[in-house]
Amino acid sequence: MACSTYNYLHLSHKIRYSLASSPFISKPSHAFPSTFTTPFPSPSHTPIKFNVSVKFSTQSVSVSPTNTYTFTWDDVVRLSQPDSVPHDSSDLSGFFQKVKICNRGSEKQSEFLPFVLEDQIAGYIHNGFANHLRRFKDVFIFPQDNSYGDRIGSHVTLHPMLRTPDDRTNAVGDVVKFLGEELIPAIPCDIILWCTNLFFTGTCSSSLLWNKGQMASLSSINMGLAVRSIFQFYAYGVHMNGYVEKDGQKLLWIGKRSQMKPTYPGMLDHLAAGGLPYGIACGENLVKECEEEAGIPKSISKEAIPVGVVSYMDIDGYRYKRDVLFCYDLKLPASFRPENQDGEVDSFKLIPVTHVANVIQRTQFFKPNCSIVIIDFLFRHGYMSPDHFGYLDLLQSLRSGDCS
């Protein structure tokens, strides 16, 4: 498949996978040594004290999923260290910024029409692309009522003759193929290749519309991602905090994504995480991801505890990203050492929870949605104090997206 990309016809919003000139650390800070050789200290388990004088990348930035990030574990360790600069435990600004990165563009919701299936909003379609769908009257209809908006014709649905998932999949697939690459929002080729093993997440839209096997058989490799980029379905995933306890403190196993990953290459990630394919239960999928990403046997991973969800909504141009992540905690044996099995993780490191929090506060090293899941972990394990200014607002912001 050609690797050129196309501007979405007549849309004022183009893909903006832009990165601030320095999303990480552009200049050395005198607050940290240029080299680090001592091991991690072992602080007692107390609410984190956060530094307010040393701030890294607190400006609003857009972390690109396709940029390659080059930093080492030595950088992570050095920047995670407590320093001698006076601190203020009420400063949560670095955490708020990470939540904000995953929740942009709420003022642009009016640029999208609800895509309704069986009286449920299954997704959203950008107004610009919806105009092209009006040509396919046997597939898409625009009811003349305002049930899902403030104006007549303010939502899109499928023709009532398309009753089964196979019928819907075939019909929508034919439309997407007909419109072709020039009318489908531009998608970087490396992301298209990543979606070879097409899946649609376990949402109402999946069960009402898509048949995974049928979708995978529809000619072009980018069919799955193309359809999802148009209809903006919910995405569900599982994220697991794998931790150990040593000498009275908790430490998190952190993975560093492979530089070959098409999305967020080289960034920090959870010990195990992944999208939730249609037809697979959350617990079953987590066991699979644990084995593939960290070599955790089922005898251990089955002990993972479901602890809730985080959610976010991000609009960037034509993209209306709505993700719900099911969170798990797994206490691991102190002797456990993860080993990646699928080539998606370069390496792992065991880091004190307080130091992981510093990395999130001070850098853009983590894949954005991982930061939110770890912030939730900090709340649940007592590393956040209600005395911190903004405590309730930050807690609430971890579920900014619709979890329905």
C-alpha cells in the first residue's frame, strides 16, 4: 500500500501529529546531577511530596503517537530522583497536565454528528465526512428529527433493511472502499500496518454492527482503522499495574516500548496492557496480554484484581477518541522478572512508586493514557493526600469520558 497521506477533502482540520519542540527535557537542569550511579533509596510509604520549583514540559503539548522518542533508563532514573529544591505537597499541576493531554477539544463536539444504532449512540461522524455519506441512501439515512441533537437531521444511522452484523459490515465496507483513500481521513501507513490484525472493541457498536472475521476479510488492510476513524467508536482496553513490595515500599514494573512499535515507540508503558477485542472478556484478555508482553504465567496473572476504570475524550481535527480503560492491580512475587514474548517491549525496570510519580509529573516519557492509569493507582494506594490542593478535581478528571 502506498505510504503517502491525503488531506481530508474540504475539512478545515488536518491531522496534527505535532510535537512541541521539546516535549521532554530540552536543557539539563541544575536540580539534577548529570550522571546517576547510586541505587534507588527506600523512602517510607507516605503521601508524595511534589516539587513546585522544578517543572518540565508543563506547557500544553500534543504527544504524537508516531514520533520516535529517544531517552534511556538512565534518564528516567535521574529525573525521577527527589532533589534538594524546596517542595510543596499541594502541587498537582504535572498530573493535571497529563490528564489534559488525553482530554482535548471538548469545544469541538458540535462538529460531529451522532452515529446511532438501535437507539444507542455508537459513534460520531465529522460533519465534513457525513456530507459524503448522504450519497449512499441505501446504507445511511439522516432522520428528520432532533432526537440526538438540537437541529433536524442531526444524527446518522443505518438503513433499516441492514439488520444483521454481516449486512451492516458488508454495506459500510463497500461504502468505505468506494469513497477510497482520498476521501478517508489521512492515516499514517505505520498505523495502518499496525492494524493488520483488525479488531473492533467490545462495545455496543461492535455487537450491533461489526463481525470481526467478516471485517478482516474485506479487501484492503486499512479497512478496520479507516472505518473506525470515520465513525469514532468507543475503544476499550485493559491496563495492569504490576507491583512488588520490598522493605516496606511499593515498586512498579515499568516497560519501555519497542522502537519498532508504530504507536508511541520508545515511550514508557505498563507491565501489561492492550486493546479489548470484540468477544473476549476483560480478564481473559488481561491474561493473554500478561503472557505476551511480560511472560507472566496464568497461575500468577489470574490473581490480578479489577480496580475500576479511567476514561477520557480527545478531539483532534476529525478524530473523536473516546476510550475506557479497565484497570487492574497485580501484586507480583519479589523474585519475578518480566520477559517480553511478542517483541513489543524493549526492556523493563522496577521503580519505586514515588519515583514513577515524579517521572509523570516532570516529563512526557509515559504513553499518555498510561499516566492516567498510574495516577489512579496513586490515589488508591494512598500516595495522594486529600490535603493536596485540587485533590477532588484531579480524582474526578480521571473519568472525564463517558463510561456508558
